[in-house]
Amino acid sequence: SRDGPVSGRPHGDLCRLRSSSLEIKEKEIREKGSEILREQLDAAKRELKLKDKECERLSQVRNQLEQELEELTASLFEEAHKMVREANVKQAGAEKQLKEAQGKIDVLQAEVTALKTLVLTSTPSSPNRQLHPQLQSSGSRGSHRRGAGHIRTSSVGAMDSVLFAEFLLWREHPSLDRSSAFLSRVYREDIGPCLSFTRSELSQLVQRAVENNSLTIEPVAMSALPVVKASALECGGPKKCALSGLSRVCQHRIKLGDKGSYYYISPSSRARITAVCNFFTYIRYILQGLVRQNAEQIFWEVMRLRREMTVAKLGFYLTDQG
């Protein structure tokens, strides 16, 4: 019985040791758990802070986009109003130009109608004096200049069968092609000699402009004649013809095309250029179908125009051309 209590002490001590060990382990576990929770809490706080920053950044981006959208919308509305205003201005300008163009078309149609009437009523036997002012009486034309020739308008002619045959062949397929026998002869016998001046290079340019219908002849205001410098002598001057190089009073000047210089020309040079222009004008009327006469009447009108070129190249001209 004495041994009973003594043997029970080690067992109690062992229980206390176990209990103490469990408490220590439990404490360690709690500390580790707390540490883990603190770490997780810190990580959550850091993540939350990052998300707050991201939300703030996205909010700034949203505000910036909203501002840009407002500015873009305002700019688009302003641009749209500007385009509408410009369109209205252009439309008004186009309507004005259309109205002016229609007015010009009406005027041109009236001129073409009048010109057709003049052409259709002009024949070699009964020429229209409005279309051919050179047929006016000498009294109505006024006095001639010294050295200017007088052209008789009444004449009797006999038809040349070779010339007429060449003309008929050309009239079957009329064109400005110089390869035809008809125009080749006119160029060789009339146009070339009539437009052959001392300044050959300028003469070729003049002929080309006449062929292209781009030559302009205009009178010169004698009261406001410019002073011609030495560098501009090639264009002639008020007292020197650019084509012949002779000292003559030049009351007209020519321009080759829309651009380029003006060239002063004498009355004789103007008469020669005008004679060739008249021939080409009548040929173009034929090509455009404006001449409704028979072949013989057209042929005689062509011969009359060729005679004008022949007379002009010999130095004769009317005072109303000088």
C-alpha cells in the first residue's frame, strides 16, 4: 500500500509535461497562424492600395476621354456648320456662274444664228456686204493711205477645171489636213507666201497660231503707247513691225495664244495675216456645216479668199485694215 502513491507520481508528472508541451505547441501554432494572417492582411492591403491607384488612373482616363469626346463633338459640329456655310456659298456662286453662262450661251447662239444668216445669204454673184465689208464702195470706206492699193470688187472669172476637181475631191471629206491636193496647193501658192516675212521663225509661229485659231489681233491705243526698251525690240514697237523689221507706224499688235508677248505689226502685215485668217474661217464654216450653198458657189468664195491672200502678199491693203 505504501508503493501505490509513490508509483502514481511519475504518471502525474508525465501528464503535466505533456500538457505543458501541448500548450507550447498550441501557442506556437497560434503565433504562426497570427503571423500568416498578418502577412495575408498586409498583402491584401497592398493589393487594395494598388487597386485604388488603378481605379484612380482609370477614373482620370475616363475623365480625359470624356473631355476629348466633348471637344471632338464640338469640333465636328463647328466643322459641319462651316462645311454647310461653304457649300451654300459655293452653291450660290455656281448658280451665279450658271446664270451668267446661260446668258453667254444665249448671246453666242444669237451670234451664230446671225452669222449663219450672213453666210447663207452670201454668194459670189450676190455677196452679203455686211459679211464682206471690203465690197463697200470706196466713198463709204474713206480715203486710202499713201501707198495703199485699191482693190476692185467686180470681176469676171472662168472656172479652172483642175482647181475645181481638187476642191470637189476635198469637199467629199473636208478637213484641215494639208495632204489633200486642194489644201496643199493653197498652202504652197497662197498661205505660205502670204505669211512669209523677214523674221522666218516668228512667221512660222504666226502661221501655227492661225492654223490653231489662237492668234489675236487688237488695236493699239496711240495715245498710250509704251516705251519700247532695247530688250523688247524683237517684239517690234509702235514704229517698227516685228514681222518685217521695217520702220512703220504700227496701230495693231498680235498675240500668239493665251500666253506670250505682244508683237507690233504694220498695216501691210496685218492685211496679210487677216487675209489668211479669213480663208481659214470660211474653211472652218464649211467643216462645221454652216455653209449651205452648192459646190460651185462655195468654190468661187474660196477663190475670192485666195485672191485676197494674193493681193495682200503683193503689198496692197484697204485703209480700214491699216
